[in-house]
Amino acid sequence: MTQTTSTTAPQQSRRVTLAMTGASGAPYGLRLLECLLAQQVEVHFMISKAALMVLATETEFALPDKTAPMARKLREQFGASEEQLKVYGREDWMAPVASGSGAPSAMVICPCSTGTLSAIATGASNNLIERAADVALKERRQLIVVPRETPLSSIHLQNMLTLSRAGVTVMPASPGYYHKPQSVSDMVDFMVARVLDHLGLEQTLVPRWGE
């Protein structure tokens, strides 16, 4: 993972909520965070308890469980300021993402566990990640989920269909191979590039088809 340093103020017009939950695929979420910060996007970040464990298992980048030290480590890693990267705990109900009057206009859950899919599809809102997704749905804002599971049960598929019908972009972590990836990082970048495309952000991670 390459450290990226921010040198200019974040784009106040571009604010994205990014959540990581407990599916395999933590490198996707970490790389997406890096790319968003590199583009000076203001990021509101949350991570589930299960995702912390997956992150420590799948990468060399472990995060502390407490919000304040987690925020410090992420800002140091990516050269982000407090204004650009905001980190919230699982029950921080006063966070802007918990309300339609304060939440960013776009949210990405990457990776998204099937448990989180189920909670969002049923409106559970048992923690801040689920509540933030519920806000995105009720406010008709952009919500992208990146599930990573196989095989998929009928329950998983039904939940994805429910979310798709509600306007959610369901983007399974299924990297393509037509760009001839040479490493795992190349495959991670493929999915991150697709998410950036849907957020309307420039990306040079992967050449577009036909280029």
C-alpha cells in the first residue's frame, strides 16, 4: 500500500461516507480510502468490529479498536487532516452520517458483508453503519455496496434484489481480467476504479475498455 500525502484543502463539494464491514476483501476498502483521500475528497469513515479482524488478517495494516487512535493512525498513514478524514464509532449517534440533514450525498460500503446487506434491506439500523445506509436510502442518495461472498444463497440474492429495487448499486467484488492484471493489487484496483467511476471521480488505476 502506497502512502499518499494531501497538500491542498479537501473538496467541500465532494463528501463520501465509507464503511468497511466484515466480509473478506479488506484491501478493497483500504485502497478505496487511499484513493478518495488522494483526490481530496472529505471522507466520513466507519469500520465494523468484524472488519477490524478481517483487516488484520488480510493485510499488514491493523487498526486500533478505539476511534481516536484509529483516526490518528489513518490520518498519519494517508497524510490526511482532521477536516478531510472523520472517523466515527459504531454507536456515535450524533455523527453527521446519522441524519439526512448532515450526511454526505454518497455512501460506499466496501466490503459489504451479507449480514450488513440483510440489515440494510430490512431497515435494522442497529449500528451507525446500518443507520447511515438507511439515511442514504430514505434521502434517495447514492449508496454503493460491494459484497464479497460465494456461493450466494437465495437469501443473499433476495436482499441484493431488494436493495437494487430501492436504488442501491450492488457491485460484487468480481474483478475483470481483460486488463491483464499482474498482481493482487491490480485486481484490487480494478474494483476500486469501478467504484470511483460510479462516484463520478477521475481514476487512472485501470484503462477503460477500448483505450
